[in-house]
Amino acid sequence: MQVLWGIGGMAVLLAIAFALSTDRRAINPRTVIGALIIQVAFAFVVLY
């Protein structure tokens, strides 16, 4: 259940950043997805 809260929190933060962005077309999805993968991998290493 805690994992779902963490994933939900990341999704909410991304949604807020996207909503407040002045130039949404400048957001590169590949960069965002890559950063999320790195964050999840780091969390996995730290927690397990």
C-alpha cells in the first residue's frame, strides 16, 4: 500500500508541474520517463 502512495505522490507532482507549465510542448516525455526510472531504481536500491 505504501508503494501505491509513493507512486501516486509522484504522479500528482508531475501533474501539478505539467498544469503550471507555461510551455507544455517543451516538456520532453523521454526525459521525464528517464528521470522517473532513475528515481525508482534509486529508491529500490536504498529500500531493499
